[in-house]
Amino acid sequence: MIVQATAVTRGGGSPKGMKLYDDRFIPGIAELARTIHKGGARAFLQLVHLGTVFAKVRMSALGLEEAEIIGPSAIPSLTNGVVPTEMSKQDIKSFTLAFAESCRRARDAGFDGVEVHAAHGYVLHSFLSPLTNRRDDEYGGSIENRARLVCEVIEAARAKAGPDFALTVRVSGTELLDGGIQIDDVALQAPMFVNAGADAIHVSACSSEYTVWLLPGYMEPDGRLVHLAEAVKKTVDVPVLTVGKIGNPVMADRIIEDGKADFVVMGRALLADPELPNKAREGRLDDINYCISCNNCSMILFAGGGISDFTCTVNPGLLAEADYLLQPVTFPKKVIVVGGGLACMLAARDLALRGHKVTLYEKSDRLGGQWNVVCMEEGKAGFARFSEYLKRGLKKAGVDVALNQEVTPALVTELRPDAVVLPPVPILPYWMCLVLTARTWSNPWT
């Protein structure tokens, strides 16, 4: 489990991100490592300095520390025009030490390894890129010189953490920009990182200037970045990690079996279904709530928000699982759910799982409601995975589904249910309906 990007200096992280630039952060980080270990996973901490990426969201405006806007050269950001402070040789030494000390703190906190983040337009990436690195000293110019800082960070981190502490490096396989990093550059730099002490190379893509492949959306094919990892794997003798819209464990297995990568990394897929690895291990593929790559989560995060139950379109209980436990009811009731849209399907399934006798009525001949219209839009055929997931959930929970049946007062009088669940207010966005429905999980009735 690779924990989110953690700042190595004051002002080097996101407003709501984790920090490890001082020993006082070790106790909290250690608790996180212990929790991960209790779940049976190895714990890695991702270390980063964002540089100019979050300059447009000034931390001081949020009452937090001022963003540290630094880089290899005073080149204006194409994203927001912000000009970073060009790092001096002394700045580079302090920067390198900051990464090394944070690595040592991660080890002292009980983590099994760290990932040095040198991708996505962050400071280390900006040294690697010819677009942002215009230096004429030993840290600029040639491919080898542009890789020098990353190599020095790896060497310093290795010296602080020791030989038995795992250390990986995350890089962008391409920036998709003329004059920017290309996969041929990375294929040459990756062996340098290995020689400096890296145990594995994690290949992502893009920078802050162009993010189309950073989080491949629903219009992009699954496994969009695998070819980048495959190219790097041919040049190094250490494990290579791939990422980028790989939420299907069958596809992940195939990537590894075909020798294109050694590890498959999932991010958004685990927001949609945190139990995905366990379900895959148990062969319960039909029980996986697949990510639909809508990127609502990334839009919220990049706008300065945090992960919450409003973050994921298909998982309204995200990070609030303890509040939404489906406890068995003492007195089962006869319940009618009116409508076959997403929120009603979710309500019917969960009421049945708690032990109620549930019948869902839909006046049309199919379930899904307005979601069926969404799935007909260009590129959104994959959205149907969510409605199909809910349909399977209804069947497994024992919900009786009555199609082509409109619920009328006369029907309710005839059936005499203990409760009737009505659809959410139709003017609300579908994702808010899902959240409101999910919030009823801890209540025996509503």
C-alpha cells in the first residue's frame, strides 16, 4: 500500500496533504504504518515536493504555510504563469537532505519503504524535463545531468535508511509535450536511478502542464500507460510498476503474465471498492464495484477538497464505512421501494441485506433509470458497470424486482407494507441522491 504524497519540506506539499519534514510527525505516521500492517499489507510512503504545481492554490489563503515555489530554472509555468525561484547549489543540497531525512523518518515510523515522487511536474520531475530545466551547470543540459538530482536524492535516502529499506522512484514516461520528456529519455535515465540505489521504477505519465494521461478518463482505453512501463522494463533489472486505469484484476494479471510490468498499481479503483484485492483473491469478480473513470474524485482533489463520501460517484460510503455498517435488524419489515434508479436499487439492496423483506417496483421494463441515458453518451458505455453491479446486488440480497409495475395508492393499500421508500428528489444530482441514500445505512428505517 503506497500512502499519499507526503511533503518533505514545510510548504512543499498540498494544503490537506501529509507532512514528514520534522520528527514530530513520526508518531502519527507510525500509527498509520501499524494500521496498514494489521491488514496484512506492506506500507510504503510516497515522498514529494510539489514545487509550482499548487502555486495557484496558495496555502496561505487557506491559513496554512506558504507554498514553496521552487524549481531548476525561473521558467514560467504554462499552467498559471507562476515563476519558480531557481534553486541554488545550496538549495539543492538542502533539498536532497530533506528527502533523505524524510526517508529516515519513514523507516523509523515502521514503514517498509518509500517512493520518491519524480513525476507529474513536481520539483524532481522539473529537473528531469528539458522544458523546465534550462540550467547550464552539472544539473542541466544532458540527459545525465538532468537526472543528477534524482540520483543524488536516491543515494542520500539510501544512506540514511540503510540497505534493507525498500526505495522506489516514480517517473513520468512521457509529458506529451513537444520538447518535453519522452519515453526514450526515461529508458536512459531509469538505469541511472537503479545504479543510484532504486529498488524499483514506477512509471506514470504527464506533468502539471498537460494532464490528459495523468488520470485517464472514461474516454481513454484501459491500461493506457502500460506501454511506457513495458519500455522501461526492457532497460532495467529491477521490478517495474505500471499504473493508469487498470481496475480489472483479470487485466492486471494479464499485464504481469505477459511480462509488461511486475506490479500493477491501482488508485481510483480502490476508492470505488476498497475490497477489490480481497474480492479478486477470493474469485468474487462479480462482486467488485468497478471504477468508471469519471474523475469526479480528481476534480474535487485538484480543487483543494479532500477524499470524503462526496468524492466517489459509485461509492457513496467512501471513508465512512464505520458509519454505514449493515447491521442485521431485530424486527424484519415488509418494505416497498418505488423506482429502479441507482439510489433506489442501492436502498433496496442494503435494506434486504439487513434482513428486511424488500420488493422493488419499476414502472418501465428495465432497471437503471436515468443512468441508462448516461450510458448511451459517447465513451460512457463503461458506466453501465455500476448499474449492472447494483442489479447483481439486488439478486444476491434476495430483493424481489417487479418490472412494468407502477406503484399506486391502491397497490400500497392492497400490499400493506410496513414502509415505502420513495425516490430521492429528482432535482438533486444523481451522486447526491446516492450519498443521501447511503447516509440511511446506519438508520434502521429512513
